[in-house]
Amino acid sequence: MSTTTTTELKHEISKLLRDYQLSRSEKIRNQLVQLNFGLVRKEAHYWIHQCRESYEDLLQIGCMGLIRAIEKFELSKGNAFSSYAMPYIRGEIQHYLRDKGVTIRIPRRWLALQQQAVGISRSLREQYDRQPTDRELAAGLEISLSEWQEIKLAWINRAPLSLDVPIQDGEEGATCLAELVPDQNYRSFQLAQEDQIRLQQALVQLEQRTREVVECVFLQDLTQKQVAEYLGISVVTVSRRVKKGLDLLKNIMSVSED
């Protein structure tokens, strides 16, 4: 697709999004789905290699995420619609696969590289007295930076983020990640998918070390002692980073709710 055609398509999508916000016309919404269907095809094509579901089923589920994105999108915030819609499409498919109990398969080569990265990370931490960057790890593994980032993403997504995982707070007692969601109506086991997406998006905004600690504790289900050993920091530092990360997530999600 030429640059001119791409620009024209973006303009057309922006115009339709503006019209849809004013009219909520089903006809316009369907036009937007057709124009952005390539996003759904791209995501479905990725997941078809990770599960046993049919391509057609994944397309249908992905379209539900696309429609949700169209409903929620606000032009005034200046976001690119494609970047905004992808987490909704991906989240809808992941939610569907989790509900069906489908196991997400990580390629065997990626699993081997992930294990190899643990040793390389430890060596680099000892050498530089800091957490290695993604670029340094990719160089140590002799793979591209983009492939290493895909491996990290697959490793994180191998287990869904549970909003009901217990959090031990020394000052306020036990709570759970669901408490970070401002809307009281969603504090149940079956939280709305949009809240799960918002939480995942908020995680990306955390500073790297804090995000790594939070992901290790809540995504990889490691104890604080295990996280400390893995990252080469003290248990006290892990505890502080967890509390800091949860406070930041709460603030970020409160702002996004407004």
C-alpha cells in the first residue's frame, strides 16, 4: 500500500470515527470494522499458531474487540486508532482462549532462549552492577532486539494477569489487584475485560525496574525472595518496589478513569 493510499485511509477512518461519535450509527460502525479488519486478521494470524482454535473463530472474537475499541475511542485524546485498538483485539482473543481453557504454546526455541537469558542476565548484572538492558540481553543471546522483546511478551502472556491475586501490604493488610480498579461495580471475580486491558496498559507505563518486580510477583508468581535473587536486589527493595508499583498503578488507572 502506497504512502498516499495509507494517508487517505487514515483520514477516512478519522472522519468516520468523528461521525460515529456524533451519530452512533451502526452503518458507520460497520464501515469502520471493514476498514480496520486488517488489524483483526493480523492478530488472529498470530494466535492461530499458538492455539487449536479455527482462524474464523479468532476473526469473529477479534472483531468484538475491534468494535469495543470503536465504541471507546476518543479522537480528542490524539491517539492513533490502530495503536489504541490492538490491545482490545488482542485482549478479546486472549480472554476467549482463557475462558475455553486453551493452552498458549510458546515455541520450544523461545523457551530455551528464555532459560538462557536468565544466566546471561545474572552474568551481566555481576559485570555491570545493574540490570541489563533488552539490547544487551539480545546481544548476549545473539538474536535481534525485536525477537527478544517478542520472547519477553510471550513469556509474560503465558499466564493471564489475575486481578484477584492476593497482595500483602504491611500497613493496610491483605487486598488484591482488583482493588486498583476505581469502579466498585467491577470488583468481582468476573471483571470486565476493559478493566483488564486498562491494567495491562498501565503496567507498561511503570519504570523498568518497578515493572519487572511487579511482573515477577504477579505474572510469574514468584515469592519476593525469589524475585530478589532473580533481579540481584534485596528483599526489602522488592517489597518497596511492589508497594511503589501498586501505588503508581492505582494513580495511573484513576487518571485514565477520569
